[in-house]
Amino acid sequence: MKHLAIVLALSAVPSVAAADGDRLAPGTDLVDGYVPAVVDVLREAFGDGVQVNALVLPSFGNEYAVGTKVTHGQWFVFVTTAKAHIWVALLDKKPIAAIGEDVCEAPISASLGGGIGLVWQGMLRRKTADSEPPNGVDGTSWLFAGQVDGKLSIGMTWSPPPDSQRGKLVAIAESMAALCKGRTDAQRATLDGEVGELQRALQTAP
């Protein structure tokens, strides 16, 4: 049911973006049917216990998702990657049901998991809808999703500047993916520092 709700939400929201260059835009399907197809392949990103997630849609490369989840009281970061480029499969009219996903996860502390959730919520609360969708020929689209005030909220950005708040949120998601694959204390420390920096920035943001 959660899987269906996310597909419907991604399909229904209007394709609009942020007038304030440092805010997420409301989520969008970008191209009709594309995001629901990605969601259908990357099912692990929408399973039980998932707290927040982000769909990552590179122009040239396989789609993937990152996020946090809680299993039997333990927090994890996870990454699930499509085994083929879903966009190309759709263009070639190939069945996406045959595309699998590679999943990895790494344990994190509850405080770090909670901090990630807070920055997701903070950025999603600030999203706005005043102009055209942010996209381009090259680059990567990021669709962030989480619960805000008990409701599913989705916000997007496209290859944001690294020093922007959107760029810092993207950096956190990239560090989550790196931690999942590397599992080192240094990567955990980097992620924790990035989360704390964005939390502080959001506390003083207008």
C-alpha cells in the first residue's frame, strides 16, 4: 500500500520548481511514467521500516535510491541500484519487470538516523512551487521523500551547487551511499558532520 501511495503521489504532483534557488521544488514525474517505473524496480527503497529516501536519476547511468530504515530497532542507511538503466529500457520498450536491483546497507546510530530524518524534513518543509521545473540535458535529478506532519512529502532538485543547502542535502545522500559501500568509521564521521552542518543552517534559514 505504501508503494502504491508513493507511485500515485509522484505521478500526481504538478511539474513545478523553486523560485528561491535554495529550496527544493515539489516532486514531479519528470517524464510521464518514468518515476513510477523506477519506483517499481527499486522496491527495497519503499519497504517496511523505511524512514526517508531519495530517488537518484542520473542522465547517464543506472538509477538508484538511498535512504534510512529501522529493522528490529536498529537503524541502517541503504542503497538500492537498478541493474540496468531503466530510462533506456523504457525508450527501447523493454519490460522493466526483468530489471533487478542490488541492495546494500550499513548500520548507523539512532541519533544519526534521527538527524538525517530532521534534515530531510527541514528541506521538505521549505519547498516551494513558483516557477519552471529544474532540469537539463546532463546532470542528475534527486527526488527526496519523507513524512512531514504525518503526510508523505516529496521534493526535488537537479544538480544543485555544492555550497547550497540543496547541494548539502545531496552531499549527505552521497555520503550515505558511500558509507553503505565502505562501512568505515571515517565515512560515518563525515556523514555525521554533514548532517550537523545542514541542521545548523536550517535552524537559521529564513
